[in-house]
Amino acid sequence: MELSRRDFLYLSGGAVLGGAPATERFTQLDLFPAGAEGYASYRIPGLVRTGRGTLLAYAEARRTGRGDWDQIDIVLKRSTDGGRTWDGQRRIATVSDARRNPAAARERAANPENLDGLTYNNPVAIVDRRPGVVHFLFCLEYARCFYMKSVDDGRTFSAPVEITAAFEGLRAEYDWRVIATGPGHGIQLRSGRLVVPVWLSTSAGKSAHHPSNNGVIYSDDGGRSWRAGEFAGRSSATLIDPSEAAILELADGRVVFNSRSESKVHRRMVTYSRDGATGWSPPEFHHQLAEPICMASLTRLSGGRRPNRILFANPASLTVAKPPAEPGRSRQRRNLTVRLSYDEGQTWPVSRTIEPDWSGYSDLATGTDGTIYCLYEAVKPGADLFRQTTLRLASFNLEWLSEGADNWEKRR
């Protein structure tokens, strides 16, 4: 199915590679448009590229668009040609013994439109190094977690298997009533370990999602069994309600955990682990990474024989959403910005705005040819950011991101 595109071509006057001027590329595509296929809003994007080059884009499809406890389905689209065309939308998660989460009672009572239907939430994919293998996790009613597996690049998935028991290992430390994976994507370490960031809540605060702590679950046997790691972020006087996080394996083998929180400094929290599950370093706030209180994305662009380059994306805005401008209150979700680091995330010297207007959650993926993909929440003029959200796919290259100052190496 061919979808309409907005294409822009730039010629760089910047750096030169091999005697030829670099060519900048930037395209956008509304991949999951608000109102399409009976869903008012599409939110919580996820994006991965498999080893065979297939792009898998997945999301929460929300019937009314009225909140996180809406009637929500998990949907997916595939592209085998670098995002130029996409197959039809599919609902991919169904649990036969589904039941409501009691922690949501007050959320649903406050919005009668959400009384019917189930909430499938927080989809997360992990690309395995084995050809065709993709692991997929999701939650049901923020209370149960399930695992599926594809061996054909996301064409089909196995039946969901419940893995909620992995979270039970944390209950002695934190008596949770709500759990969530990701969102975004998980990673496979060089050791083969599968790692997914998660967050948990006792639902004793201002909403069913508050307060919260976060950490990871992991698998060392290819997804057959899952265990909880140690908490990476524990809520405290300075680190307030850590929740949605992005993770990445660094060149030295450590795993960085980059987290959202409601802390008063409005900066992203980072912590490091040698094995991606235990021994997390004391949390620190990264002064360059603004935190409007929103999910963010992290991925690698290059490494190994090429220079180390990693990417980070989030709405880089600290403009007050609603007065008063108290520390720790939400900022406007706009000015979606992609940043580039050459030193494994210690500094972020390069940045460029993808979407200057209202924007929200995003997920990043990269192609072997240097193409960068960002699937993100956007709205059309006059639409509501949460109730009429479109998921838009931006595709661009390093020349566009760096405005010609950095050029993707020619492949031999």
C-alpha cells in the first residue's frame, strides 16, 4: 500500500566526503493517522529494524483517545523497502483470559467513555541477531505482562505467554499494583541477553501511575524465561517518580539507562550497569538533556569500525504547560529534537529539530545505509495532542542532522 509523503531534498554546502558534496535527505510520512481504522488516536510509538532490513512500526491504537485507560489495541505495520511503502495495519495482541485491573477503577470512573473495553499497553520489540527473530512484549491493563516471538521478521507471532511472574521478584521491595514495559524498544546485548526497561507503581499517589520506580526485566535464554533485574531508579527527594526509560549498550560493554522522572531539575536521569540488570550506578542528571516529563528514545547509529555515534530524541522544551511554573510540573511537549553524541552519551554537541510544534513520545531506529528513522507523536493544526494523536515517521540522514558537518562514510 503506497502512502502519501512529504519529501524535502536539501543540498549541503558543508563538509565534503571523497571530493563530492554531501546530500541531505529528510522525509515525513503520517504512518498511523488519527481517526484511521476506527481509532481516534495513536500513541506510544515503537520502531525497530530487523537484521534483514524490515522496519516494524507498532503502537497503541486508542478507540476514544481519552487517556491511558482507554479501550486500546496493539497494532503493527511492516515495511520491507526502507519505509517507502507499508503493509496494512494489524492488531497483534489478544489475551483469552483478559481481566480488568482494579487499580484503574478511579481512572475509568472519571471518564465514562472508558468504561468498556480492555487496555492493552506499552508494546516493546527486541531484534535478535538470529535472522528473522523478533521478540515482542506488551502489557494488559498495566497489571500483566506477555511475551510473543516472531521467526519471520514480524509477519506472524507466537501466541502470547504470560511472564508477569518476572515482576513478582520485585514485590518484596515494592508492592506494585501497576506495571509497564518500555515503551519503545528493548535491546540484545553482545552476550545475547535480552533487556527491556520497565516501571512499576503502587498506585497510591495522584493517579494509578504514581508514585513509580523503574528498572529492567531480562532473559538469558532467548525469551523462554524472564527475570527482574535490580531497580535502576528509586523514587527519592531528588529523583521523583522515575518511570519510562531508554537503554543502550555502550562501546565498553556497560548499559546506560536513560530515564524520565518528575524531578525538579527537569533533566534526564542516567545510570549505568555492567550487565544491564544489576549494580546500577548512583543516578545522575544529565545537564544537556532537558526533561519536559515525557518518554524519550536512544539508539546507536554507528560503532565498531566506524566512529561511535549514538542518537537521542525527545521534546526539548521546558516551556510551562500550565501555570504555575512549579519545578517538577509538566512542560510543553513540543520541539521534538534529535541529538548526536560521539562520546557514548557523555556530551551531545549536535542537535536538530524534527518537529517544532506539538510532539510527544518517539522511537528511533537506523538502517545499514545510515538512514535514521524517528516515529513520533504529532498532531494536525487544531487537534488535541492526546486525544487526536497521529504517529508520524521522519526519515533522514546524518548529513541532514549535522547540517553537512558530518558525513556518513562511503561503504566499501
